Amino acid sequence: MLLSNTIVETNSFPNCAQSVGVCYGGNGNNLPSKAEVIELVKANSIGRMRIYDPDQAILQALRGSNIELILGVPNDNLQALTDDSTASNWVQNNVREFSSDVKIKYIAVGNEVLPDDPKAPYVLPAMQNIQNALASANLQGQIKVSTAIDTRLLGVSYPPSNGAFSDTASQFINPIIRFLVNNGSPLLANIYPYFSYIGNMQSIDLAYALFTSPGVVVTDGAYQYQNLFDALVDSLYSALERAGGSSLAIVVSESGWPSEGGTAASLDNAGTYYAKLISHVKQGTPKKAGQAIEAYLFAMFDENLKDAGIEQHFGLFTPSKQPKYQLTFA
């Protein structure tokens, strides 16, 4: 349904098959209560959410909601979770405790950890320990363990068929890819045409970044690209194929456009991007035509405690729960 200024009360929440969710960061001092946020999500028929830490109030509010969840492990927790007993306790307190009536789908162990980050060596051991703890709880078939990367790991991204991880990134990501393949988990990836556009405006047209190009912009062998989002996702698929991950699916764990605070950041551009993305993910990319993309819009709210500028203006809603755009989620 359309977002409106009246938040709809719902007595039951249907089993949603749509492929779009929202990311809820909560990095603001003027945001609604956790329970209000979940009610807002339900009222707008949003069937999936991503949260970045196991906030107990959010998990409690999600009970019985049928909302599918990406549950995050903060980067600052990675080192501690290389201890198997700590990982077991983490799963007990944050996953098993809620698994009967909260639909945890993925655990994102770390977010955008780069190969030169001091925390990088902890990502895979933490993933393995979380996986083992899930298996001990007999939840490994229900919940998949992954990590969220971004396109900075790509050494080559153009044309998409040449996509490849950089040499430095390969040392970090290749063992993670093997883990994902062995456990049937997807790779989570944060995809931002906005940042690609503002970083290379001399070569990238705004319409290509906003899904509004009138025709094909890039022809790459048999594949034709009319938008940058598809090109970025397919360059990651190509990189995965080169790294032994051809069986993996990509879940777009973040994608968004800011409404103010920087170049090309406006309500019009952001509204266009979100609406076009919601519509587009149903059809898949040229490499994966017809395969709907599971994607999570960033973010639920404008967050005033983030760095000044664009980072504060990715919200779909204002802190007063008013929609910034007219979007249909389901």
C-alpha cells in the first residue's frame, strides 16, 4: 500500500513474498521507540528488516510479527566472537531466545570490514563460531551466516563481466566465499550507485544511477545495462565466479540515496531512486534475469547522530514517522 501520513493499524501481518526490506540503524536521539518502529514497519507492509546489533527491545517487538530479519554482529564484537564459548552465549541470548517467534533469516557477522582493517582477521573465525553455535542449537537450516561487504573490495568493476576482487581483497574474501559455499549462505553486499556516481561524475550519467536512462547505456557481450545498480551487482557476481563462488546468491543488504547534504542529494532524486529500485528488483539483473533480488533499503529514518552531511539524510521516514516519499512496499 502507499505510505501515507496516517499509520495504518494492523491486527495481523501477512506472509510477505516481496523482495524489499528496510535497514533500521537507530543512530539518532529523536527517533520513535523500538515498539513504535516495528508498528510502523508492519503498518507499511514491509516484510523484511535489517538491524545492526541484537537490540533486545527490537527483538522483543518483532516477536510474532512474521518480519524476516537480518541480525547484525557489530564490528566491535568480532574479536570477542573468535572465542567459541562467547559465540555460543551470543547465539543463546540473541538467537535461540527468539528463534521460535522471530524470523531471523541471516546473521551478518560484520559490516563493510575492509581487508586492511585490524578487525579483518576476526571476521571468518567469528562466522565459523556463530555457525557452529547455530548447528549446536539445530538452527543451521533456518538461519544462514554471512558478512556484509561493499564494492570497494572490487579491483575491477567495468565492464561487469570483468568484475574481480582486488589482490588484497582476495586474500580476505576468498576464504569467506568458501565458507559461504560450504554452508549454502548468500553473500550480503551493500550496493550504492550514489557513491559510484559522485565518485565518477565525468563518466557516469545521473540518469544511469537513478534508473531513469531511456535506453541501454552499457553493452557487455550478451548483457545490456540500463542502470548502474545492475552493473554493480553483476560485477560482484562476476568476481564471485572468478573466486569459486558461482553458486552463491547476492543479497543487497543496503542500498539508498540521500535527500540532502551533498552532490545530487535531493528529495526528488532519492524518491526516484527508492521507487525505481523497489520496482526493479523484482526482475533481476541481466546476468540473473528473472531472479528477484532480495534488497534492503537504507534506511528507515534520518539519523541525526551520524556524521553531518549526506549520512544524516538516507531515511525513508522522518523521526516523527512521516514518510518522505510515496512508496509502495508490497
